Amino acid sequence: MTLLELLDYASVFVFALTGALVASRAQLDIVGFGFVASLTAVGGGTLRDVLLDRNPVFWMAEPAFIAVAVAAAVLVFFTAHRFESRLRVLTWLDALALALAVPAGVGVALAMGQHWAIVLLMGVATGCFGGLMRDVVCNEVPLVLKQGELYVTAAFAGAGAALVASLFLPTGAALTVCAGVTFVLRSGSLVFGWRLPVYRSRPPRR
């Protein structure tokens, strides 16, 4: 198994866990769990592959990705009630999934020889769009859009760090740097309250 395949499998599994946890908060049935988990797991990677004209899309080339997502959904369906705070577990699993998916997107774009700007965007898209789809479908406030939190910013910084690191390090090491930067920024936002400035409206001047 290549590094890119490993990253895809890991991100699919962890993102599927987050999708299933959101489904548990919405009190869906087991079919709903499977659907939301699968949508979350492959949403970002599917967008990446479609935009890059990568044929076939990764989970169509290897349907085992869907099996992994469904297995994660079944696991959460029978164990979610054991967690004291599903929101807390969801938030941290989502941070881990982001740190796995961004280097997966960056790695695919680099392997295809894409322009550096496209590499950045594919890292962000792979990391962010599955969770965005999950939250929209389940009528949750998307984590991507929560006020000031470092989410897209963490993905963007991780992808940028990978690009810089790839100038000096092998691809595998550069993707490790990407994962580390992404996770540190996202977890710092959760633990220490790191935030971006938020727009505050002011009364118009007379």
C-alpha cells in the first residue's frame, strides 16, 4: 500500500466516524448512519478527483473505501451511547481527520504535477468539503464556518507547509509536515482558543 492510499484509507475511516457521530446526534437509523458516514468519508476526495479529472474517482477504483466507511458507521451506531460528550469526541476526531485528509489531497495533486496553487486548493478541498457536506445534510452549523475558528486556515497552512517542505524533503516527509501543521493549528484553536478576527458591524456614520 502506498502512502497516498494509506492517507486516503485513514482519512476515510476517521471522517466516517465523525459522520456517524453527527448521525447519532440527529438520531438517524442505521441506514442514515451509513449514508452520512459515507458522504463525509468520500466527499472531499471525490471533489478533489473530479476537479483533477482523476479517473476513476478513488472509491470507484477501490470500493473497499465504502466498506471502511460503512464499518465505521456500524461501529458508532452500537457504541455512540457510551460517550459522555459526543460533541467533544466529534470535534477531536474531525481535527484528526482534517490532518489526514489535507496531506492526502496535497499528495495526489503533487503526484499529478499540478501548479502550486492547485496543490493548495486540493489540500483544502479534500480536508474541508466532506465535513461541510455532513453538517449541511444533518442541519448542523458547519465546523468549517464557525466564527473565527482555525479550520480552513489550518488546512491552508498545512498545505502551504507541505509545498515549502517538498522543496527540501522527500514527499513522504513533506506530507508528514503537512499533517503536523494542520493538526497543531486546529487543536490549538480548540484548546487555546486561537481565532481569526471576526467582522463586527458598526453603526453607520452620519
